[in-house]
Amino acid sequence: MDITTFLKQIEASGFATWIRDSLYAFPLIESCHVVGLTMVFGTIAIMDLRLLGIASVERPFTRVKNDILKWTWLAFALTVTTGLLMFITNAGVYFHNTQFRFKMALIALSGINMLVFELTAGRSVGRWSSDRIAPRAGRIAGALSLALWIGVIFLGRWVGFTSTRHLEPSQEINLDNIFQ
Amino acid sequence: MEHFAQWLAQTDVSVAIQTHLWVIPAIQSVHIVAIGVVLSSVLMVDLRIFGYAGRDLTMPQTVRRFGSWLWGALGVLLITGIVMITGEPVRELMSLSFWLKMMQLAIGIALALMFQRALRHNAQRWDHAVSARVKFLAIVTLIVWLSIIFLGRLIAYDHVWGSWSMRPLE
């Protein structure tokens, strides 16, 4: 089965149809997506700023991370779930949307960045955890992570402006479909 | 309000924002980044109040760590918010979600100020045990900020309010 057929099938599924046809489902799912992604970004930023020696510098990095990372993953799960729900309502359009593809690529890069950090500076964390600033590999990971996630947010908003939405109320000023 | 929105939409600065199509998405993105800082700051203070995070910090230390970021990010939200209203006055001002959001925002700011004031008077006591009243207010505060995020997104979908909407579906 090729990808186009597959995307058409999930778009036509009962669940996707229900979300599309409901006046409330998509706006509420999208709102939960924003709650999730702002929590992902904000909590990751706390760890990145600690690595960069900008905030929470009096606390050991491991303590900051142990406090926060579980909330980041929880928020990430909410964001991925709601993201998938939005994706299935218009799978074909999102799949071929350039901004969407770049966004997925940046999320993958953030994951790779995290893995690289764990394999480099993360291995010797016991030695520098209490330092006010992380060693170079940690600082690079922190800066990259901040930049990548801000990029993800910009691209995500851009997807909203470049993918057709069902049910567009008429307005005097409507910039939502401006790039089409 | 509709007259004001239509007048604002014809001002030079509004027209400039409308004609530069990248401005609104870019400003919205900055707005979301700043919301991330606000929500996470509120969350971290709440987690400290409930003892789920930052237990090695005192309450005043926790509020010092996140308070300045909260107010700084709120400043960014105010500025980017004003740009969005100027660029799309009818969309923003003629929406029930927007006005409910402003109401919740006033409550959220009042709660934060109240909390900081109360903390100054009770710093030592709160480090041992936080009263049930403070815990209750901490949860209310988090709910208020979550509702602000929902209402903010619902500005794009004001029809969810049905006949209460200031911009019902045609």
C-alpha cells in the first residue's frame, strides 16, 4: 500500500471524520497541543539555561534535571497525542506541507541532540554537575536545544498558516489562509 | 468596539502589519515562546509548593528564580499581543474568547501579585508547611493560566461560543 492511500484511509477513518465534523473537537485538541508544547519548551528551557550557566546556577544540574525531565516527557506525550489527532484530520495536506516536514526534522534533530549530550557531557555529569556552567559539549547541547525548539514553535505556527483548515468562519480580516 | 476595531484596521501601522504577511505568524510564535516561559514558571512554583520539585530551594529562592522570568515574559506577551491586536483588530477585539482571556489575565496577574506579597510576610512559615489555602490558590492559579492558553487559541475559533460569539458562523 502506498503512502497516499494510507493517508487517505486515516483521513477517512471514523475518528478523523468525527474530529473534522465537530465544531469543538479541533479547537480543543489544538488548545491542548499548545498547553503541551509550551510546557515542553518551558521545562526544556530551564535545563538548557542551567547548562548555559544563565539560570538555576546554584543548583546541581542533575537535581534540576531530575526535578523537571519527567514533566517534560509528560507534556511531550500530550503534545504528540494531540498532534497526531490533528494530523489525521488532514493527513494528506500535512504530509506534503513543507513547513510540517521541516518541523518534524527539527524535532528529530532535538532528539539526536539529546542523545549526543547523554553520550558526551552526560557521561561525566558527576564531575561538573555542581559547576555554575556546563563543559563545552553541554553548553553546545543547551544552545542547540533552545534554538531547535524555538524553531519547532515557529514552524508549527507556520504550518497553521499554510495548511487548509476545515470550517473557516467568514471574517472581515482573515489572514489564516494567506499563504495559499 | 466594532467601530474602534475598524478604525484601527485602517491606521497606517495596522495596514503595514497586514501587508507584511510574515509579521503575524512570527509575532504569534514569539508570543507562544513567551507563554512557554510563563506557564513553566507557574508550574515550577506550584510543584515547589506541593513538594514535587525544587525541595532543596526555599520558597523565596524559588520565587526569585522564576518570578523575574514570569514578569519578563508577561512583558513580551503584552508587546506581541498589542502588535497582534493592531494587525488584526477585528479578529481580536470582536471575539468573546479575547475578552474572556483578558479577564482571566487580570485574575492571573492579581493572583501572582497577591502570592508574592503573601510570601514576603510568611516566608519562614511557608518553608516548613504550606497551608491548604495557599495550595488551593496555587491550583487556581495554574488553572487560570491554562484557561488563558485555551482562550487565546479559541480566538481563532470564536464560533465555539455559539450564539454568545461576537462573530458567529454565517
